[in-house]
Amino acid sequence: MTLAIYAKKCCIEEGELMRDAYSLLDIYDDMSVEDINRFTEDDIKCALEMYNEDYVTFPRDDIAKLSGLQIEKNKRNGRKQAEHVKLMNFVRDEINGNVNWRAGNGRKSKKKVIMEYMRENPGITKKAAIARAVGVDRNTVIKYYDEIVAELQQERLRSERMEQLERDGHISVKITPSQELSDYILGELKNIK
């Protein structure tokens, strides 16, 4: 029984478990003292029924009590968990060359997904339609909508300016001067006449 439980916990295939269990038949039967309490194939079949997900959470201490075997806990070589985690993180970083091992992992932020959709579909402005198309909650679209619209507007302006630079060789930008600058320019123009 405990062999089947541990096999399931350790993701060992059922075929390998069956081979191992039947190889123990003679060994366990030789341990039997009385004829009434022999170890048989039926005992193995009953034990193999424990090979399922229901028993994966069966406690290690209970397995040790039932089997009479001492099962050691996972070793951290005497370190406290915090120290062990720190060491393992150091080892991981060394293995990965001290670069960000998370780079490129995970999913995109919802803001980026919404922004990509809005960039590709500028005609769709209804927040509910965007939420349905992207597969997020409407409140998530509402949260980022104004910010994304402003960023996309900035992207369009930059793109238009770059096109103008390539076409005309210069960029003209509309500015609204401050009152102070306007007064200064007017004063300078009066001095020139």
C-alpha cells in the first residue's frame, strides 16, 4: 500500500510500480510466519488500488508508521528555510549567468494587451467591445482606457513628425508661447523697426 502511495506521489508509472510490487511477492511471503497470514497476489492487487490521486496527500509520518520504515524529511543540510532559499537562489543565479531569468516569462500585462488591440483597431472605441474582444473585464478597460488613448495619441504624433521629417527634412511643431515670451518677441520686433 505505501509503495503504491509513494509511487503516485513521485509520479512513477503504474507499470513500473506493478513490476516492483510483484518482485516483492516472494520476499514478503517468506517473512510470513503463519500459513493463515501469507502474503499473496491478492494483497498486491489490494495495495495497488492505493495508486490514485486520493492518497497523494497521505502524510509521510503515517506512511512511516504503517510500513515500519524510517522516511527522512527533505534535507536542507541543517539550514533554516530562509537560509536554504537564499542559497538556492544564489545557485540559480549562478547557473543562469546572473541575468534576469524571468525575462520573457509570464504573461503580458492586461494594459499591454488592451493597448495592442486598440492600436490594431483604432475605430473601436466602445469599452465593452474592447473588453469582449480582448477577454478582460470591462472595468479593466475603463481603468487603463484614458491612459492608453493618451499614449496612442503620442505615438501617432511621433509617427507623423517622423514622416514629416523624412518628407520635408524638418519638423514644424505648433507651440503656444507664454505671455512673457510673446511680450519679449513683440519688444524685440519693435526694436528692429
